[in-house]
Amino acid sequence: MRSIFIFLALFAGVQSASAQNKTFSLKGSVVNIIDKQPLPGANIYLPDLRRGVIADNTGAFTVKDIPAGTHLIEISYAGFSSIIVSVDFVQDTEQKFELKPTVAEHNEVVVTGVSTATSLRKVSTPVVVMRKQELLQTGSANIIDALTRKPGISQTSTGPAISKPVIRGLGFNRVVVINDGLRQEGQQWGDEHGIEVDEYSVQKAEILKGPASLMYGSDAIAGVVNFISNTPVTEGKIKANLFGNYQTNNHLRGFSGNIAGNKNGFLFNAYASSKDAADYRNAKDGYVFNSKFNERNAGGMIGLSKKWGYSHLVFSSFNQKLGLVEGERDADGNFIKYGGTALETVATNDDFLSTKPTIPYQHITHEKLVSDNSFFLKGGKLNINVGAQRNQRREFGNAEDPEEKELYFDLKTLNYNAQYHFKQKNNWKLSFGASGMNQQNTNKGEEAIISDYSLSDIGAFAFTQKKWNRFDFSGGVRFDRRSVNGKEMLDGADVKFESFNRNFSNVSASAGFTYEFPKTALLRFNIARGFRAPNMAELSSNGAHEGTNRYEVGDKDLKSETSLQVDAGIELNAEHITFTASLFHNSINNYIFFEKQPAVAGGDSILTIDGEDFYLFRFVQQDARLYGMELSLDIHPHPLDWLHFENSFSFVRGQLAKATEGNKNIPFIPAARLFSELRFDLFAHQNKVFRNTYFKAELDHNFAQNNAFTAYNTETTTGSFTLLNAGVGGELMRKGKTLAAVYFLVSNIADVAYQHHLNRLKYAGENPRTGQPGVYNMGRNFSIKVNVPLEFNWK
């Protein structure tokens, strides 16, 4: 309550000070630089104000009530290179913007890892972006799967419903996921725990590769994935959207709808979605039993955008039920359900086609409420973000008592973040702030694999940016402190979890620059120090993980990981070719990983619980290093502007400082990957019936991963495989407006049976008929997406 009163008093004071701040307007037009023809529908967006307008039929626009000071403006139009300018508003301003046609966009506004919105070309850390249009044109199984099209991004998956981001070989608690300004807090430590974000609501995704503890505190030593769902629409407009998706492989049916409006600074957005999928199939396993799932999600935003700034209230609800694939089969290789119980039976075709998960399955709910505020003052800008979220994860595994919750984690989190940004002066930007988190996790199930705990984070940072000639410098420093209190828990008369208190504190820092040569090249360099406190699974685990065949034991004396990463990159732009290269080296002290434990008499340590065998794993740590590269070559020969040939190559190598059983490889590092796309863009702008029509063919080659952590059979090597994909789509137009957009995609055209190195199902049970261990990834999949946009004037 005290915090609420302080916030209200601060809000009243800021309102009073902001009311005296002068405001100005921006008028202008947007035209094609070649023929000087207007570009109606071009977007003019001021990201720090969360406001924008759309150019009218003559290309003209007006933005009113812009607070005095320097603001970033992004002018964009599909098929044209965006213009990003910084304008100091000391009076009403009028400007004409000329956009150049392009088939490859290499600049846009980003907000991840920086204190205020910044041009991508001025960010020294490597950041990649995927917008809604690009997401719609992928035939992915889920939102993380879509992001893996970008070099350096991979995923740990457990079937199509569970996918976790991996950035340059690091995942789990080493990647921070942000959704609409709030740090997403679920059970990130678990292999079989997803990210709980509604795929259909995402309008834009930004991925920062490398240590980002400076802006986000502990845990972001691999990077950040930032999902942006709620984007305000133009003043005086109501926009709605209807979307449907069907996929043939697992008979996925997905639907979503949203409506948003903006009138006199009052904003709202509301969306709802659903997904239902049966079991997926492949050429080796047939249908993979219990890989089905369903989702029911909703969310939105209400807010005000005025002269003093903006205030948004964001809310969301995520509700998912998903089956856990165990891979148990009979002697003939048929999948069985309720294995090991009196109810055991062979799975039938009706079981495969049902969308209702069978035991074992998980039921996950995640609710969030966020207050996101920005106030403009004479001396600068104040941002305040406060959010509450609750993640409940229930696991049902008793076929004879289907309502019994074997595991039930109830996680409640309060996040807060306050930042003050000084008025830009002499090309200097200076920001400082504080952020933190209070967290409570309670076990409510029949079993527990981590202890009940409470956690408290607090940190403070300072960040600065400076433009000098063609250099853009940025850097800062941060101090964080985390307190963890593990609770004692009994298992009968035995102590299963001992109580403990641990405090972790550390300093993070970052410094880097970009240098832009006129029209031809861009250089990037950054060095960053980050840290990660051990998570509760690493500190306190003592239990069997259903579906993983692991019994994990933690160590409450583990130390924090600290990383030092150096990034260097170059981007070369020519009329016909764009080439980028990014090299990195990441040294991690006290790297935490689990390894299988040997038995005293030799062989594996195996624990038998309720008739089921589990391998014993313990969390250990030692120094490690990761290094690698991402290369991309984009060929767009002029005057064949409709032809686009893009290639990317990713490679990461991870090694421990000391060998274990003669093996120094870091476990679960993705294989090297080559991804190529040949694309034909037709009817991009001038056609009155079709727009943004395209055909593309993709080649996705994953090299063999022979550098596995094979000590104690912790993981196995994986062979290479090549996938072929294709897609065609476009927008149907009438009177200059889009009636509908249709996307038809096919993945894995050749129906290749493959196992991805980071697919956890490759460690499921052996198929007695073939002798092949594990389960294969999804086979050939056709996907059709239909998107219908609607727009009205709000009178």
C-alpha cells in the first residue's frame, strides 16, 4: 500500500509538471524518391510517444501535441527502405520524406537493450527483428520456431507445443523473455516448460544476442527475446482483424480476432485466440502419441495518450493444455497409453486424432496485469512500469486418478521498473533507473521437485549514448542484488528440502560503438559483462522429471555465473548485395550444467520410483567459453527487384575448461546451420488487385553435431539433415485497401525423418521394432493462413 501511495503522489506531481511542457506539431508528406508520387498509407511513428499516424491519399500527414525535446521518428512503407530521423522540436516542424524502393529492409526502430527507442544501425549489440508480416509468411509450429529463421537463434523443443529460445548456444534461464514491457516469469528452468506467450497476438519480435544484464538484471547473459503485442492505432481509427490457420500434419486449427481504436488519445485493444492440435506425425514413427495440445488466450490494453505522455494498462490470460510425450511402445512398435498401469492399452487412430491431451499432460495458466507509463517533463522523461503476474503449472500423471495433480507450481511475481531520461543535449543521451522483482513459488501438488521459495531482486543502472560524427557510442553500468530463501519441506519423516538463504550480487557493464561509412558499410563493436544467479532447480532440485527420465539433484552452494562477451560485426551494402558478418566470444565463469552420475560399481546411477527407472543427474559448474559467428548474404540484383536470394550461416562452439571423462563439450549446443531463401516478389506496389504477392523456396540444412557432451551418456551426437520448404501468398486489394491476405506454406516437402539435436524427444523410449531410440520431429506439413483486416473511422 505504501508503494501505491508513493506512486500516486509521484503521478500527481508529474502530471502537474508535465502540464506546463510545451507541445508542437509535425506536418509533412511521404513520396517515392524515384517518381515523386505520394505513398498513401505510409506509417509515421514516434516510438517513445507510442503514437503515430498514416499518410492520406495525397501522402500528407500531421502529428499533433509532440512534447518539446528530441524525438525519434520512423517513416515506413511496405517495399520501401524506412527512414529514421531524430528531430528536436522547439517549434512546429514541416518535412517531406522520400522513401527508396527496396527488397531488403536493414534498418528500423528497436527498443530492446537500450534505454530509449533507437535506430537499429546505431545499436552496438547485435539485434534482429521479425515483424508481423514476416511471421505470417513462415510455416512454423509455434512462435519460437518462427524466430529460428534468424541466424544465431535456435530452440529446445518437446513437440510442437513446447519450444524455448536458444541464443548462441545458451537457453533456459540465460534468456530473458519480455512481453509488452514485462519480464515473463514462469518456470523457465524446466526443459518441458514453454514461454506462455500467445503467438497470434505478437506484432513484432526483437531478439538481442549477447549479455543484456545491463538493462534487465540477472539471467540475460544469453540475450533477450522481446515480444510486442499491443501497438496503438492511428488517431480517429478503429481497426479489427480476423485470422485463421490450418495445418495438415497435426490438424491444427487456430483462430484469433482483435479490435483496437484511438479517439482523442483514448486507446484500447482487445484480442482473443484459440488453438487445437492433434498428434503430429512423421515418416518413422507415424503419429507421435500425446503430442496434442490446445490453447485459449485473451488480452488487450486500455490507455491514454496526451500532451503529458501516456499511461497504458495491459492485461493478458494464457491457458494451455498439452500432452507429454513419453514414447512408450509395445514389442511391435505401437505407441501405448497409460503405460505401466492396469489401464495400459495400445493407442488407436481415434486417440491420435483427438485434441484432448492424455495423461501425462500439463495444464498451464499465466495471467498478467501491467501498468506502463511515460511522463514528459521539461527536463526529460520519466518511465514507470509495474506488473503483476501469476503462473500456475499443473502436471497430471496418474491414469488411475486423473484429477490428481502430481506437480503443481504456483508462482506469483511482482515486477517494477522506473527510468529517468534526461533531455538530449549536444548529442548526449543519459538515463538512469532502478528495477526489481519480488517472487513467491509454492508447491501444491502431490510431489515436489524444487522447494518452496521466495525471491527478491533489486538493481540500479546508468546508461548513456553519444553521437560523434559517424560514431555512435553507448555504454553503462549496473549493480544487482538477489536474495533467495528456500523453505524446508518434509517427505514423511525425511527432510526432502533443507531450508537455506542465499544472497547474490554483481556488477554488469557494457560499452560499444557503431561506425557508419557513407552508404556502403557499418561497423559494430561491443564488450559486455553479465551475470546470472543460480535458479531454484540448480540450487534445490530433488525429484524426478516426468517425461525426461531424469532424477535431478541441486547444489545450494553453487556460485553465480559471470560472462564477458566480445562482439564484432560488419555490414556491407551495395546496389546488388548486402553482406553481414558477426563474430563473438563469450567467456563464462562458473558455468552451471547437469551431468549424469556414475554408480559406485560402474555404469549409470539409476533410481527406481514407483516401478519407473530414472537416471541420476547432478548440477555442477566450471568455467566455459563459447565462440562462433553468423554470416548472411543477401543478393537482390538490380533491375530484377522482384528477385531476392538470402543466405545465412550460424555456428557456435562451446567448451568446458576441464574435461569430464575426456569430454570438454558444453551440453546441448545447436549444430551449425545454413538457411537459404529464394524469393520472387510480384505486384509489390502498383497493381490495383494484388499487392505484396510472393513465391519463395527455402533450403534448411543442419550440419551434424558431433561435439556432444557424451560423458555418462548425458547427450548423444546427431546426424545432419536437409529440409525443403516453400510458400506463396499475397494481399487481395479493392479501392486501395486490403480485403484479405492469404499465405500457403509447406514445410519439409520431402517428408524427411530427422531428429534435431535440441529436440528432447530424441531421448524418449526406444522403438522395439526398429531399435531406434527416441522420437522424430514433425514430417511434411501444409499450412494455410488467412488474415482479414478491417478499418473504420471513429467519429
